[in-house]
Amino acid sequence: MTEQSAVLLAVVFGFITVLLVRSREMKWWEAVLVGLFGMYLGQTPLLFAVDGLVHWFISTVTRT
């Protein structure tokens, strides 16, 4: 993962987190997004496994 893509994902997850907190309603999938934001922001060792899962999911969804 490049530094540029990590920063981009952190900004996107941060924006989504702000919107969710302002709406005062959290569903399970929204809590997953907030958790992903924390992973990308914290750069924990578990990030590499989570990042692989996120990239797999995105490539699966965007494949035509």
C-alpha cells in the first residue's frame, strides 16, 4: 500500500465517520467503516491484513 492511497482512504473514512456521528444513528456496517477508519489512522500491525481484505473486496465489487 502506498502512502498516497493510505492518506486517501483515511480522508474518505474520516469524512464518512463525521457524517455518521452527526446523524446520531449507527448501523453495523457503519460501525465497520468507523473501525476501518481507526485501523488506517492508527497504522496498527493488523492493518496489512485488513488492507488486503479491503482491496480484495473493492476489486471483487468493481470487476465487470
